Amino acid sequence: MTTAVPRTGRPRVARFAKLRYDGSRGRHVLLGPETVVVLNPTGADILELCDGHHSVADIVDELGRRYDRVVDDEVTQFLARLA
């Protein structure tokens, strides 16, 4: 079960997790204790904006400027899976 992420929420990457670019994979990864999550470009963009200052609505708006099509529910579902 996933936890709903409100559009007014201001997500932040957990202190124990690190967003890094892995040159050998040519992709961004999210590093956590004993885990590595290989991200697609959109996932990396979302997490780069998870700084505690941007709301979920802000993140969706920014992604809308970067990409042709952004679905609010997909962003909130992505964040909920990582919560």
C-alpha cells in the first residue's frame, strides 16, 4: 500500500539517501542503505526538485515546462512509492 502525497506537500530526499550520477550506467541513481535505485531521466528530475522547498504542485509545474506531457498522478505515485 502506498501513502498519498498531497499536492501541497514539500517532499525532501531522506538524509540517508543520496542522488548521484553513475557514469558507468550513464544514469542517475538513488543510493540508500544497501539499495541502489536506477532512475530514468524523469525520476531523476523529480528527485532533484525534492529539496523541501518545492511543493508537489511546483514539481509538476516545473516538469510541465521541461516535458511535453506530465500527469499529476504519475508524479504523486512515484513519490508515494519512495516514501
